[in-house]
Amino acid sequence: MQLVLNTYGAYLSRRGELFQVKVKDQSTEISARKVRSILISTGAAFSSDAVQLAV
């Protein structure tokens, strides 16, 4: 699965062994094992813990 963050204000963080994507009041959790690549566009942010989980 390719994880694409192209929504302004989207935030990628880590929650245990899951990626957590927050956009406004909505939150989605995705297993890190299912993600093969991450694409982040302008206006989105990510935590250093999410980077560590991705590597």
C-alpha cells in the first residue's frame, strides 16, 4: 500500500506499530506492515517517530 498525504493540515504520527493519520477531526490508523511507501506533499506534516517506524 502507498500512503499519500496530500491534504493541507494532514499529520502523520506513530501509535505503537501503527501509522496514525489525522486530518481535522478525523483520525485513521494503518498498520506499518501494510505500508510500502509514503508520499507527503506540501501542507502536510509528520513526526520523527513516524519516520523511525517507516525506516
